[in-house]
Amino acid sequence: MNKTDSPDKNKKLSIKHRPVAKEDIFVNKDHDPHLPKKLYVRPKKKLLPPWLIPLMIIILLLLAVFVLLPALLTDRDQEVPTETTAPLPSETGLPAVGAGDRAVVKCSSVFVFAGPDKTSRHVTELLLNESVVITDTSYRDWLGVQLADGERAYVERTALTADTSSLSADDAVMKVIIRDPFKRVMSHARGGTLLLEAPMGTILYADYHNSGLVRVKLPEGQLGWMNTQGVFLLEADADLPLADDFRQSFISTVVAFENSAYIPGGQTRSGISTAGAVRLAAFLNGLDLPGTPEQLMQTGESVSLPNTSAQPAIKYLRPGDLVFFHKKADQQTLDLMALVLNEDRLLLRLNNKATMQIISFDSSAALELSERIMEVRRLEEMSD
């Protein structure tokens, strides 16, 4: 061996200079190159959310139950006219009212005053579709009128209309008389909006009737719908017949006004007077009476009571008698009126009460009133 070769034989390679393989930049360092890579497929997006189809099914079922099914049942039973309203007053060209013209109440009810001022005395109350004759047009907000019983008074202009078509029975199939305290009149046969409430004693004419529904003519050319519960249905030109037992039926009807709010001249359950209760009860049993105490004092026959001290004069009264009492300090001035009921009782409004009361003949109030009897009237229908 050459001397020159010995140093090379003893030479050692440093670890730092050991050859290193080139790194493959296309191979995942964390993945074994001899194993296949895992493949992932992205799920396909749905066009509709999963809750939409069940919701649509529920909506369709609700429509079928509450809309389609009732409509099918209705069509099977009857064919309701599709036209439920008539031309509005602005389209009909209503004439201006003048003295001597007729006018009609177009609201549920309206009070009639002694003068063209709300602070004046209440005369009575007019109901929906009642007619009056114009007597005075000189006031901007008031009309002087003559009532059906001849009384003259004043009514607010806004409560009346010159369109009297709702009074005509020519094209009507029946007359409708309200016997419930109030009857709702709607814009459509089923559902719709409330047009107004017709009070007890209102007379309307119907141009359509079927399956418990009537379509009635209202003032100003309007039409409204109501069911036939709580009403009398008559021939268009007929009137209510007199009740068989008028006295008993009349008293049974008028008793329903006990505890009703009292309003002077009132003719509805919202506010009634004794004269109003008498008039309504008589009308619903087939008898027309005036609606003011002064006129009722001229109705029927006068009754003279025995002038004796054996018992109070009030004890001689009979059921159905109309009793009028004068003021304490003025025997010529009417104070209040009462109706005699069965079992020695009176229906009236006492001066210190806000509602209609029923009192016994033996009560202190009745015995005090017995000293102030001004007039007693007995209706012919009450005579035995």
C-alpha cells in the first residue's frame, strides 16, 4: 500500500454531509405514498327546504275544510244572489228635501226634540226606517218634522234621508219586524261587515228569503242581510195580528224592560221610557199605540176610581191600566206614568232612579203616588 493511500483509507464521512434524497413536493408528507388517497363527494344541494312541502299540504287541507267545503254545502242548499249592495246615494241623485216631503230615518235610532237644540226636551225616539213629514227646513243642522202620530218636533238632518224606497212593499217578498232587543244587519249573506243594528220594533222589507236568511232594503238604497231568528216574518202587505190573550201577552212582554236604563222619550233597550215600553210591548202584540205620555193619556177609555178612605185608590187598579201621576205641587202638570202589572205591581221609573223599576202596591213609594193619581186609562183590548 502506498503511503499516499493510507490517509484516504482512514478518512471517515461526517453525518452532516451524508447524501439526502430530494423531497418530492407532489407527495403529501403526512400520507403514505403507497396507500391510495381517500376521495370525498360533496352532497348535492336541494332546491326546496324540507319543511316547505309539509307546510303547503297543511295549508291546502285548511283551505279545503274552511273555504271549499262550506261553499259546496251552501251551493247545494241554495243559490244566494251575488249582488248584495245597491247603488250608493251619491249615484242615485237624491232630491233635496223641502216642506211637505217625506224623509226616512237612516240610522239605528234618533231622538226627537221639542226644539232645534239638544238641550230641549226629548219628545220621543224614532227607529230605523221610520218615516216623517218635513215641516221646517230653515235650520242648517235640524229639520222640523211631523211624526206619524201627528206630533211636531225636530230631528237632526244627518239622521234622515229623502230616499223613501226602503218603505215600498211593491217588490218585497215579505215584511220583517224585529222582536229581539237589537238585530245585526250585515253587508253579506255570510260574514261581511256590520252595517247597523236594527232595534226592537223596526219594520223592514225583504226582497229575498231562503234557508233562514233574508235580504232587507235599507234607507239610501242599501241592502243588508240578517238571519230569521228573533224576527216576525209576514206577508209584505200584512200587519201583526192581535194576540189571542192580549192582556197577558202584553204584560209578559213589557216586564222584560225591568232594570233597563231610563231615558226620557226612549224607545229602545239602550234607553227606554215608560211610554216607550208600553208602545213597543203593544206593537209586538198587534196593537199600535202612540209613544208619548201626553198622547197615551188620550188613548182608551178613562177610568174613575172610587173616592173612599177604606183603602188607597191604587188598590182599585187592574192589570194593564195606564196610570198618570201629577206633580206634588201642581195637580195640572204630569209628573210620571206607570203600567199596572199582575199581582198588584207597577212598572215605572221613579224620579230618584236611573232604571225602570217594578214596585208593589204596598210599598211606601206606591202609597205616596196613590195620592197623586191624575188620570187612569184602560185600553179597549183590556176590557172584559
